[in-house]
Amino acid sequence: MPPNNQLPDPDLFQQLETWDVLVGRVTGHWDRASLRIIPYSDAPGRFAAGAVLCAAKDGQRHLLKVLLSRRQGKHMVLDCGLSNEKAVALKGAELFVHVSMRPPLREGEFYADQILGMKVQTESGRELGKVEEILETPAHDIYCTPQVMIPAVPEYVVKRDFENKVIIVSDSLEWEE
């Protein structure tokens, strides 16, 4: 797996619409033409010099390469070699990377957005809808379908089958619609 701040496949430059992992948002510009962003990713090197990002705004996508970066409080300031006009125009843009640019996870770990859209069914095969939202609580996440809310703990979630995009939940609980 390539480092998360480098583009793994040159063909992805031509496929910016496939860059769909949100990692930050441009809140404005700084010292002439640098971008001021709120990072949503803490992956090492995500915004370091050499990192590539896709800026999306108003249906347009642009590839950015970070030349220099620095932290400023809860923000990052990125120099991407933009003109002042371009930096101003990107205010409000969302910053994405390609899924292949994510850091690898340990066995059994997953990214929350991999759960979204997964079908939920009981061990006996009863359909409970697809996960539309994940609520984060101090104790555990909660998977929300139109029919039920499922605490993401072993007593409720029996198996997450990422290959078939199905979450199996325990039959021992009563699932009301």
C-alpha cells in the first residue's frame, strides 16, 4: 500500500470524481494565496509537503499538491502554489483523497464510512434496512437504519461482512419495526 500522502496510481489524476474520502474543508485563504483549512483527518502526512488532494466546489474538482504546510491552532495552512484569486475561489471547498490513499488498518478495524449503506439482517435472515447514519456516543457507535438503531457492540452485532456489504445482528434480541 502506498503512503497516504502520495498518489498510488497516475491514472487517478484523470478520475477525480472517484476521490470520495472527505479529509478537510477550506475555510478561507491566508497570507496571500495559501489555503486555510479545517482538517478532518489526522493521518500522518495527510497535509504534508508532497500530499495530493482533490478540492471540490460547485460541481468542479481540482487537483492540489501541497508545497508547504503548517498548523495554526485547529486549522492547517497549505501552500499549494495557487494564485490569490484561485485561493479565494476555493473558500468552502471540500478536500478529498482517493480511498486507496487511506492508511492501512490493523486486522478487524474498519473506517466508519465503510459501514454506511451496508444491509442489516438478523441471523435468521430478517431484513432491517441499510445503515444510513452512524451516531457516535461516548460508549459506542450506533448504526441507524430506517427501521432500527443498533448499538455497535458484540452482543448485538454478530458479524460485519464487508465483502457482501451485510451486517448480521443477533436473533436473541427483539427487533421491533
